[in-house]
Amino acid sequence: MKVMLAIPITKSKLEEQTDLGYGKDKIEECIDNLKGINPIDVYIFSDIELDFKYKTIVDTNISIDEQKFRPFIDSPLLDDVTLKREVARRICLENNYDYLMFIDSDIMFKPDVFMKMSKFLNKFDIVINRCPPDFSKTQIGCSIISREVLKYVNFNSYCKDANTLGEDWLFMTIARYLDFEIKTTRISPVEHFTYKMIEVDRDE
């Protein structure tokens, strides 16, 4: 089984996370622990240069045909995280990975997260480890997606101005329409720092 782990990172979110104790060093520590028990290739997708020891891809260095990347010629460009997800999808397919695992940069995960989630891959095309606070069944911030799904479902159709539910919601809606088998679980508890950021803002 050949697995690619994609972690999308934005400068603004990383700065907020760092203030809460989950910055670059902590993210790297979580990756180290994960790779210690799982043979996974790690890709960091960032909008800034970061001194990670893992392969880092900065969006500005990626050449994408802009017209092909838009669902319609006059539609807005995809937002930052969606762009990272789409680039990750393409790299996964081009390099013959069997699975693409997304773990968003604001999610602190345990070393056994892949091992536990992968137990469902013999029966399901997508496995979602649900994250707090709402434990959404469409949130792909901690998910494993099979190559077969990625061949038919992409992130190109998402338009931030027209769809406020998020690129993950649209991706999952299309996958369900195409009858892919989806498993949602809370088998490996994770900590979601975006939720913590919201709580801090509310307190202030």
C-alpha cells in the first residue's frame, strides 16, 4: 500500500496555532511519531517557505493551467486551502499512490491515527476520522481517500463565493452521488485548533 500524507498550511493559521502551542515544531513532532509506525510519504503544502525536513511544496512554485483549473472561465480562482487539496490530489495520482491522507495543519493527531483508520480501507473508499467541535461527516481534515475516488472527484468545482459550506462538503457530496463507500468514525481522537481559536476569540 503506497500512501501519501498531505498537510495544507497557511501562514495566518500557523501563526494563530503557534500562539496556542501547536506551531511548526509540534506539527513536525506529530509527523515524526506517525511515520515511526507507518510507511507514509509526507508532503507539506504551504503558502510560505517553511524549514520543514519533509518535502514542502509552495503554491507559487506550482504551474497550473489556470483555465483548466476553473470550472468556468469567469469564475473566481479557488481559495487557498482548496488549491492545496487539488494540487495534492494531482500529485497523488501522478505518482501512483494508492491513498491520499489529509491531515489539516490545525489538527493534532496521534501516531496510531493511520493504522486505526486504515482498518476500514478493505470495505470503504473514503474514511473520515471526525473532528471536534461538530464531528461533521463531511469534514476531510483527517481523512483517507482512495485513488479510485480521486480519479473521478476533484476540487475544481468548488467556488468559495458561491458555496459557503466548504470544499470538503462539495467533494463528499459528489463522492456520495457517485456511490463511493464512505466510513465516518471517531476511532482516533484528535485535537482541533481552529475550534480553540474560535473559543479564544469568543472569550475576548
